[in-house]
Amino acid sequence: MKKKLWVLLAGLIVCLSLSACGTKSQEDVVKDLSGKMEKIKSYEATAKMTLKMGTDPQTYVVQVWHKEPTYYRVSLKNAQKDQSQMILRNDEGVYVLTPALNKSFKFQSDWPENSSQAYLYESLIKDIVADKEAKFSSTDKYYIFETKTRYQNNKMLPFQEVTLNKKDLSPATVKVMDTDGNALVTVKFSDVKFDKNFTKKDFDMKKNMTGAQLEVPVMGDVEDKAFSVKYPTEEFKDVKLVEEKEVSTENGKRVILTYDGALSYTLMEEKAEVVPATAGPTIVKGEPVDLGFTVGALSKNTLTWTFQGVDYMLASQDLKKEEMASVARSVQGDVSK
């Protein structure tokens, strides 16, 4: 009996010397994550995303559907449900839908393969696996990784903190931080279900456009609504607003803001038009870029997006792609010069 007791005590001492019995190392968890991604064929996730890139925090509901190998459906709605967009990827390409305007853009793109996406589970795992210098910690319920991000068009958000549930390795929260460690994007997952029974039809463009319009009706009176001119809060040294011009159009007015100095760029704003139901998607040569509050179309020298019934186009020969995205993100945050 004494011998058995001493064996138990010795085991307990060894266990304590290893910090904690049963606690997995960072390498163990990374290996488990890689193995889980190989097994998962599909998932559905619901989350709230909060952005602190403007003067006031903006909160959006995000719903993600994913089916192997490359089918995606990401729905983005703000809290008031007056701004709704959807990103689709199927065999035909990548689409960005704005149901309220009956508007769709089609990209020949490999989105989301080569960039971080805070609300996509497999993207978070790629970030964790890719960062060999990631920091790791754990609590009773969670594993926590601090990693670098892989944003192609936003070097202003280089770090993120990813918190995973120990029970099933599902995402709990993601905080994407700026160079000073401030969390500018926070994603809180409320529900994640693995191995959902999706079909290819669930990712069909026309089906999803029709379904989304049942929730957010087409804005038939969008042309009757006035819009306030918004100015970017992003500042570059020795760059100033040098001209603000208003031009009359068939649908109202177009405002053109010209910035010049060490760098130059032009921002155009006008009321968005509802696209006829018979119109097909607009083909875009470029990449979809997630601006947080909306999804834009980024080409070599232009970035276009729609927000709250207003079309925006940013054009520049001087700004880098990441700088253009940064300017666009700052436009929605303020309504004054």
C-alpha cells in the first residue's frame, strides 16, 4: 500500500514539474489545428464584427458559409440592417453583391486565398501555422495565439490575437491590431457549426441575390435621398484638399474632391442607382478588398465602393494599394473636413 502511495506521489510531482498535466504545448495545438482543417468539409459561423476606424465604432453581423474546396458565402449586415452586402465564391468566380441596389460585381480572383480574413476560420489557422514566431498562451477554456497578419492591402493592421475554444478548437474572438497594439477590428463568434450539409446551389449568385432582397428590399427611392459629402480622415504629410467641385448629373449631383501635395488623389461621390433587374453582374478587373464596413473593388489605380446609397470612386497614380484602402476606410468615419 505504501509503495502504491509513493508511486502516486511521484507521478504527481512529475506532473507538477511539467507545469500542468494534460496541458498541450503550442506545437501540439498547431498540429491539432492543421489536422482539423484537413478533416473539416464545411462550416457555418455567425459573429459580430466591431470596427474602430472612424469617429464612432461600427458593428456588423457576419454570417459565413464555407464548403470544400472553394465555395464561400459571407454576409455582412450592419446593426440597423440598412447596409447589406455579400461575398460569394463558386465555380464561376468571386461575386460581391449589394442586394438593396440589385448590384453585383464579378471578379476573376483567388479570394480569399492570399490574405488574412478575420472572420474565416481556415484563414485564421493559416495565419497561426504560417507565423513561426507566434506567441501562445492558454486558460481553462481557451487557447490564445498572437500572430502576424497577411493583409495584402492593409499594412496598418499587422498583428492579431486569435482566441480558440479548447473544446473543439472553434474560434471565439479575434482582435486585429494596429502598430501600437490598439484593437481596431474585433470579431466575436457566437456560433460555429462544423460539417454543415451545404450544396453547390447554396452558393449560386442569383439564388442568393433573390434571398437577400427578401430581407433587405431594393431601395426604389434611393435617388430621392440627399447625401452628405464625406471627407477622408486619413492624413498624409503635405497633402491637402485643394478643390471641391460639384457637377450636375442626370441623377442629381456628383462631388469631386481633389487632394494634392506630396501625393495626389481624387475622390468622387454620387448617389447610387438601382440596377435594373435584367442587368447581369459587372465584370471587374481587380480584386475585392474588405474595407470592414463594405467590400470594394480595387484595380491598379482606382478603388470603388458603395455605402449607404452612395457610390464612391478613389483614383490615384501616387497612392499604393494599401494607402488607397486606408483612405477609403477613413471616409465612412466623418462628415466634416
